[in-house]
Amino acid sequence: MRLLAITLAALLLLLQYPLWLGKGGLLRVWEMERQIEAQRETNARMQARNASLDAEVRDLKQGMEAIEERARSELGMIRRDEIFFQVLEHAPDRAETPPGKQ
């Protein structure tokens, strides 16, 4: 009877070995879960960084348009190979006398 108990205990230990220390064992699963969590944190940081860079690129693209519009309207600048027409309103001649002062 004692030999049977020892044999069963040995078999139980042999069956437990792959569960704990084998290729798909619990220790390996715990290690993989730890690595997955670390990778998720890295991915979250990278997504935040990418979002920041994307916002910066969009701002620079739109910012250039805003700068160009301001340069055109306030400074009268034009692009290369662009023709600028300035329309002046008719100014009264100085030689003419204003109406009512004749």
C-alpha cells in the first residue's frame, strides 16, 4: 500500500511538472502576460507621441496657409510667377474746383 501511495505521488509530480514548468506552463504564461502588459504601455506611449506629432504636422500645414494669407493681405506679398493687379479708385483732379465753390 505504501508503494502504491509513493507511485501515485510520483505520477502526480510528473503530471504537475509540465503544468508549472513546461512549454505552456503557468510560469511561462505569467511571464508572457507581464511582457504583454509592458508592450501595451509602450504602445500607449507611442500612440500619444504619434497623436502629438500628427497634431503638430496638421498645425504646420494649416499654419503655412494662415501665414501666406496674412502676408498677402497685410504685406501685399505675392507668389513667384504670379501677377498682381492693383485697382485704384478715381481721384478727383486738383485743377477741378469742387462743386458749389464756383
